[in-house]
Amino acid sequence: MHPTLDRLLRKTPVITDGAWGTQLQALGLPPGECPDGWNLSHPEKVRRVAQFYVDAGSNVILTNTFRSNRIALEGFGLADRVAEINAGGVRISLAAASSRATVLASIGPTGKMLMSEEVTAEEMASAFQEQAKALAEAGAAGLVIETMSDLEEAKLAVKAARATGLPVVASMVFDSGKEKDRTMMGSTPEQVAEELAAAGADVIGANCGLGMKGYIPIARRLRAATTLPVWIKPNAGLPEMVNGSITYRTSPEEFATQALALREAGVAFIGGCCGTSPMFVQALAHTLR
């Protein structure tokens, strides 16, 4: 096991962070603007989000680099600033974390589909290699491939991240199929665990798509399918549209209480995704510890 993971896993579950996008929106990020661009234009506000999670009790925080691959940034006119944006994201989170939390850098999907030939596998792999290299050189302790719906894209990202020598978390979205236990492309937890491990992931997981109740059975299946540590970051329940705005009904206390089942299932890393906030992390830390 990589020394970074060995150190983190001496006390489990490891509490990760919550949503970043909604926190940045609360600080003034306009709809449609690239959150990652704020690493350069509003670093002090991005640091506030990172600091919120450290102060709430996160052992691990991510970086504001979810969309910071060349393909995704191209849609915002920022493709020529990949290195700057990624380095800025790591630098900001490291400053907030200090010695209190470990920084694992976020790598999200490109937003393009391989099967519809919007992008080639070579172009996608190159974009992930460029981002992973920038994050590693900036000082991230590990890389988190997250919110992936296409297993093939996730494997390309894992291989690119693996080349840096840093530990790699690979996390998929399960929100499809009759039982909501498959990815958008139809992959099961068992298939995901097997193929991501073969690609080189050190940690296998799931995030977004479902609330805590939906991810408890997914977590159990992942845990049964792999000997690798499991990473789970559910949403704050399922989203509802109220007066034109997306609302999540699950409270921090409910979320944390339900997370006890994840701990019992042997999940090593627990945090939150859409709809969660520092209050959710604070509740997780209080309940799970």
C-alpha cells in the first residue's frame, strides 16, 4: 500500500469533504461560470471553501480542479491555462489544510462521450495525463478520479494518474438501472471494482447520483468485490425541484446517522457530494468518531 494511504487508514473511517460547487455559488460564483477558473481570479474565496471543510473535521480535502482537464476547460475558453488552474487548486487546498488534513486532488470527467465519438481515447488519455502531471507537480498527496459514468473513461484517467506515482482513488456514479445499481453505461459495482483495480486504482468507490440510503447497498457490494479500500461520497438525498431551485431534503444529522451503516460495511473513506456542506462533515465527524 502507498505510504500516504497507509498513514490515512490507520484510523478509519477517514472523513473526506463535501460539495464544492454549491459552496462557491454561495460565495458568488455566477451560474455557468467555470468554478475552476476561480483558482486564478478568486483564490481567497476558493480557500474559504477548503478551510470550511478542514475546520469542520475533514481528514482529507479535495481541490477545486474537477473540470480542469483540457477538454472540459475548452468549453470555458480556458484550455491554455490547464497547468495554472491545476497548480492553483492544489496550492489553495494545501494552504488551507496545513498539517490538519491531507490534500487529494480532484480529476473529473471530460464531459465528452467516447461511444458517440465526440472525442478519441487518445485525446482523452492525453488530457488526463496533462492534468495529473500538473496536480502531482503542484504537491497533491494523491489523485481522485471522481463522478465517472463511463468505465472506459475512468480507466483512462486511472492509468494517467497512476503514471505519476501517487495513490489513486477511482469513484463512479451509480444511478441507473431498475435498482439504481449501475452506472449510466450499465456497469455493475462488481465490474467496476474488478476493472478499476486492474487499471491500477488503489481505492475504489462511488459518489454523486444517489443519497446515503442508495449507496449503502452499493458500498456493501464494492466491499465484497475488492480487497482495496472503499470510498463513498453520497449526495444529501435525492434532489427535488422547489420553486425553480434544486433542493436536498436530508439533514446533516440524518446523513451522519445513515453513514453508520457505511462504517459497519467497512467503508474506509466517507464524505458527501451534491447538497452537502461543512455542516454535513461536522456531523459525520461527530457521529462516526
